[in-house]
Amino acid sequence: MRAALGAFYQLAYLRAMASSAGARSVGLLGRAWPAPVPGPPSDAPVVLFDGVCNVCNGWVDFLLRHDRRRRLRFASLQSSLGRACNEAAGLPADDLDTMMLLDGGRLWTRSSAILRTLGMLGLPWSLAAIFFALPAPLRDATYGILVRKRYRWFGVADGCRVPTADKRARFVE
């Protein structure tokens, strides 16, 4: 049983990290838009989030605590980078309902962005890659329920997050 679970996890992880081909790929891994997506000067992955959403800000706090290698960077969807990524994904520039991960010129959205980001944190968080075995539409439907209710359930911040001095270097804009 252990060997089967290990093989399943390894397959899910490899599928999550595999490159997709084509201008816009959709499959079990979700959607990824290859370059050209505007990015920051560094090659560090950038998590794009709704800057006034309390759930999204909690997600960023979680990532800041658990990103031991300090690899991830952050930008709000309200920033110029966020608006450009929305447009690259075919979304309205002011759309705040889609968590995104910009990594290596590719843009991951919704549940795929969350699972890929967790995979970058190492164990135990990378074990979440097992959820890549679920079809993206099913994962994204679950994600959509939270997105639609997040302001009502968790509230809205008065303004976009302003990082503290010690975290400022981790934020792109």
C-alpha cells in the first residue's frame, strides 16, 4: 500500500511539475499560459493575490512563514503586474477572483496556482500535489465556492496590504 501511495504521489508531483505544450493548455493540471507574460526582473516565482481579501492576505502570511528558502515573491492583483497577468490570462484587468502564480514565464491560476505554490514549500506541504489527480474543473469548482463567499465569510481589508520593512524585499510591487 505504501509503495502504491508513494508511486501515486510521485506521479502526481511529476505531472504537476511537467511543462505543458501549446499556447493555452488545459488538462488535469489546470491552465497555464506560457510566455510572454510580463514578469519581475528576477526569475523568482510570484504569487499574485487580492490585496484587500483577508483570506488572500492570510495565504500570503502562511507562505511567508513556510517558504524557508525565501524563494517566493508577491504582488497584489491590483498592481500593474497583476492587471497585466489578468489580461494575459484573458481575464478583465480588474478581476480579483483568481489567485495566480507566475513561474518561469508561465501563469498558473486558481487551484493549480495554489497546489504548485504548496509544492514549492517542500514537505509536508508538497504532499498537496496529490490533489492534482483530481480534474482541474472539479478543483476549480471547489475553489470558486470559497472565492464567491470569501468577503462575506472572512471580511475585506480597508486597503491593499502594505508589507513591513523586513518583508518588503519579498514583494514585487
